[in-house]
Amino acid sequence: MAPKKPPCLPSLLLPLLTLLLPQADTRSFIVDRENDRFLLDGAPFRFVSGSLHYFRVPRVLWADRLLKMRMSGLNAVQFYVPWNYHEPEPGVYNFNGSRDLTAFLNEASIADLLVILRPGPYICAEWEMGGLPAWLLQKPEIQLRTSDPDFLAAVDSWFKVLLPKLYPWLYHNGGNIISIQVENEYGSYKACDFTYMRHLAGLFRALLGDRILLFTTDGPEGLKCGSLQGLYTTVDFGPADNMTEIFALLRKYEPHGPLVNSEYYTGWLDYWGQNHSTRSISAVTKGLEAMLKLGASVNMYMFHGGTNFGYWNGADEKGRFLPITTSYDYDAPISEAGDPTPKLFALRNVISKFQEIPLGPLPPPSPKMMLGPLTLHLDGYLLSFLDILCPHGPIRSILPMTFEAVKQDHGFMLYRTYLTHTVSEPTQLWVPNNGVHDRAYVMVDGVFQGVLERNMKHQLFLIGKMGAKLDILLENMGRLSFGSNSSDFKGLLEPPVLGQTALTQWLMFPLKVDKLVKWWFPLPLLRSSHLQAPSGPTFYSTTFSILGEGGDTFLFLPGWTKGQVWINGFNLGRYWTRQGPQQTLYVPRPLLFSRGALNKITLLELENVPPEPQIQFLDRPILNSTLHKTYIYSLSADTQSPSEPMELSGH
């Protein structure tokens, strides 16, 4: 008898394909309204999620942070997509390096975390302009977050690039995105434009299809204008709020389906000049346990806060302009440096009562490093580098122009004019209608005179001869990110007035400070000779080496006033030692060269330099020292102040 012919390969694969295809097709994440729950692939499901922002964490550290979240018992990660981070100019897109969104989605998948995505277009997040690009304000009359045709055209163009990138990552397509938020806390915005919200919902459906769960998030007071039929309604609140009352209110808008708190606050943000915010472990864990007992799905905002590197911090306006600190530690369960905190272990213990926790220990805290003190050397006054800082030369205008009008999104711009007559007696310099946005450093013939500041300091007194050079360096300290979110133009919004004379005939220098630091300062430029007690905008730098592997560290700037700092050309962010509460800047280990290689630190000090221009690197942060307190740094103890009552705000 002839041996049987082995079956051909296609006939072997067909039964296997028959088994696999239905499984792929049955991937689903839906709302089961009859039983007030979610269903994941047909099985009851509840997410316990945490917020982490890829744009606040160096890319090389994404995997570490996501692993720690998964090992804490979370089954999902929630994050925003900041439009301005990816479209720096109209039609110019950046999804490379730390902006590689699909790489972050992949890292979340490797960590076995589902994704709750919040692409805006507005995100708040205490991020510059709430994630909206500053170039929108090149049309000064634009009405943000409304059905204004100019705004909708820009939004449509952006989402037609972004959303197709997300489509393969939707859960039913084999990815890990289970739900997508439309807008962000829209009910807290003044417009209440349902035409705008319906437009967004239609756009999301057109580009993403009908199977992905779309939802809204609002504080209790925002549900009326923030919710929309066809989008699943969720709420946000913190441990100090009345859970029973808020969920009862949510039921008026979403009578059936799972209860969802999309932002359960584990901590809070910090403003310059106010205390560091903290939330007690007991309050946060008690609130989480109460919600989980109800069967609610919860996202903890933030689970890891990260850092507002560069110029990316946002600002609030609560009676006055309140810029947000560089640190976004948030008193979160995972610290700014990525370390598990006692709050994390307490939350992990609560989660373990309701669902399985991955086996194995959490990774330990990263190695930390101390170094210094190091003495910095004077590179020169900012005014000495104008030719490099503004290589195309100044823009001329009778009246001062805003940052937006000259296409300067972030950082600094110098305004220059010349006195048309001699001012022999101290004479008031001021800007009408609170027109300094946000902080102005005033110099006459290169000599620093003082500061004008939005809402805070409205006048200086000057003298000068006819023809004297008046320089005003304007700092954009971050555009408004929450609340009214009115168009927050930067620069001199009105002509300054000296005595009774409105000053005209301005030269405006949009400054490329980051390019100077990154490309020019590494070259052996001639240093300025050391000047007596330099003041005003001045560059300082030094080099240093690290023996061995080094570690994470925290840059401490005792005696320095306010400015910007770069390490190896990377913009670490703003410091404001005199104002507080933040006294140190987090320096992730990957930014530093180890094993004896040279590192370079550069400071742009905007006001006054200490008598000994020194800095040091500490092995722990100082986040809670303000102008109003005496702070003695100790390696053995942290100083904490009583936390202020939490306001329901937005992200």
C-alpha cells in the first residue's frame, strides 16, 4: 500500500486560520448598559488606570515608568496628545524621538497596559496653551475651542494627520487603545458651543469608525456643557470631594453604564510662589477604595507626573497670572524621578483587594548622585550676543508687536528703542492695560534697571539722556492652559509709557537662545572679562565630569534669582530660586555623560547673580521652599508644609 501523501501546507493552515480569524474579529471594548459595566472581549471589565504624559518623560525612560505602573496593579495608562508638541508650524509635523507617539503606544503594549487616549484638540494638562499651537494666534481674532471656521480648519487638518496614525492601534483592530476622549473638560470653558462638539464627534467617527468608544470628561460643574449625546459621559474629582453626590449627578447625564472617574487626583500642581501641593496617602487610598467598591472604573491623575522641560509649562489665571513650575511631580505615586513612593505601595495594596497584581517586586529607586559645589564662569551679557541670537536682524515697527505677530512661540524677545529726550529726574516707565506678558527685564544703555511683571509689578523709575538705548527683554512664562483659555498673547501688548510719552519706533529681536546654547557656546568663544556684580540677563557656564556611571540628580541653584538652564544643550527648564517653591531641577541620568566625559551646564540668569556663582547637584529634590519661608537644606530630612485645600480645576 502506498504511503499516504502528506497534506499540503495550505490544507494544514486553513483550520488554524479559521480558529484565529474569529478571535481577532471578536476583540471588543463596549459599554454594557444593562449591567452598568464595561465588557472587554465579552467579559466584564473594570479599568484601574493611571496618567503618564510621554511628553514629560525622556523617551529612554518610558519603558521604566510604564513597567512600574503595571507592577503597581494598573491595567491601563491614560495620556494626552499635545497638538503643539507635534505641529510646531502649520503643516509641519514631528513624530520623531521623544515625540514618537506610536513608539509610546508600543511601549505601553509591551508593559501589558491598555490605553485611554485624550487627543484634544485642547488638553489643558498644565501644558503651554493647553496643547493648542501658539501659531493659531497669528490670526488675532480667532475664537479658540469654538466652531470658528479658522479654528475648525486648523483642527481638521491636524486630526486628519493624527487620527489615521491611531487607527491601527484601536483595540478592535488589534491594538491597545480601548477608548478616546473628545475635547477636554469642555464644560469648564465659556463658549458652550455644541456645534463645535458635534463637529469634533463627527470628525472622530469619520476617521476612526463606529466601534471605538468615544467619551467626554468634565468636573461636576461642567457636565451640562461638556457632555454630548452619543459620547459616553465621565466625571473627574479628587479625594476631598463628595463621591456619592458627584456620581449621583453623573447619573443624570449617563443613567446606565459603568461609573467612571477619569481624573482621580493623587496630588496637585504647583504654582511659582505658592506652597508645594501634597495629598495625604490616607485620603487618596480611602477614596480609591470607595470607588472600587462601587464597581467604578478609575483613572488616577497623575500616577507619574514628570517634568515641564524647556518652555512647556502652562499657566492659570485665578485673580492673577499664575505660571506653573518646571517640576510636575504632582505628589504622584511615582515621583518626578521615577521612584516608587509610599503612596504607590498603599494604592497597590488597595488595588490588590479588587484585582490580581502582577507577581514580582517593583524595580527599586534609581541610583542618585551628588556633585559640587561647582563655580560657574561668566560668558557675557545677553545683549553681547544679539548678532547670534537674532541672525536675521531685528524687525522694525512704530508700535511693539507681540510674539505671535513675529512668529516667536516660546522663550524671549528683546524690544529696543531710543529715548527721544533727556530724562534727568526718575520718571515712571509703565505699560498700560497690564500689557506686559509676562515678565520684562529693563535696561538703559546696557545697565539693568529692574523688572515689570504681569499683574504684579507695573512700574519702574528711569533716568537717561536723549539717545539712550532702552532695552526690554520680554519672557513668555507659559500661555494660559485652563479656564477662560482666552487668547494669551505674549510680549508688549501696548506701547510702554515713559512719563507722559508713549514710546514708539521699536526694534524687535526674536531670540533663538536654545540655538546659541546648543551650537555656539560649545565653541571656544572669547569670554567677557569678569565684571563687578553683574546684573540683568547674563550667561554663565561651566564644565564638569562624572566618575563612574553617575545617576539621577537634582540641580540646586542657591542664591541665583530666576532664569533658564541647559545641560549638554538640553533645555532643562526654568528656575526661580527666589520665588519657590521649587528649588531644584530634576536631571535625568541619560542627559549626563559619565565615565569622565565632559558635561556642560549653561545658565541664563535674568536678574541677579549670587556673590559666589555656584551650583551643586543633590541626591534628592527640594520642591517646597518659598520666598515666605526660611529653608535649611538637609540631607536627612525633607520639609513639608500643610497642603492647601484643593480646588476642582481642570486638566
